[in-house]
Amino acid sequence: DPLKMASIDGTTNVTQDGTEGSCKRLNYVIPNPVASISYRAKACPRGTGWIYTLISSDDLREYHSSWSATREGTQTRIRYEIRTIPSIPVPQFIVNRQSQSAVDGFLTRLSNYLD
């Protein structure tokens, strides 16, 4: 559930502002020392995970992500994909580095939560 994931993450503020069938409309604010990023997305359950698509944002031109969890014996494989393109010109390697850092941090917090 996206709201549960946000509570585990602890770094992103997420509020729900409605539903569309089984999907949730969510408002995100990601604090950043330079400038916070805010966007509205739709999160829909898919198989063993969720898929997120951008509804609107002044900060992002494109955003799409998905994650799934698959049991493999006594372990679980988590697959996470994200594509983020800011509205302002920022070198893609910086966006990729920030995204990778955020994902790594979240997976560490998720692992600690599950332990």
C-alpha cells in the first residue's frame, strides 16, 4: 500500500485525495534542501505490487514507477523501476543519482522495518 510505504519511508509526505476504482489518487511532497518536489500521482495495484503514473506536477514533466514483490524460496525479490524527468533542465545523471540514493535509503528502511 502506498500510504504504508510512505510511513515506513519517513522522508516523503503522502496524502490520499480520492480513489478511482482500485486506484488511489495521491499527493506527494519530497523535501529537498534545494527545492521540495511535489506531484500528484495515481497508484494502482498490479499483480504483487503497484504502478504509479503522474497526474500533475509543476516540478516533474514525467514520472512513472512500479514495484513488485516476488517470493523466491525463503526470500523475497523486490523489483522497483522509476523514470523521473524534472520540469527544469537538470542533467539526467544528477536525477538518476538522486533517485538511486532515495531508493537505496528506502530499501534499507524497509529491510529494518521487516526485521
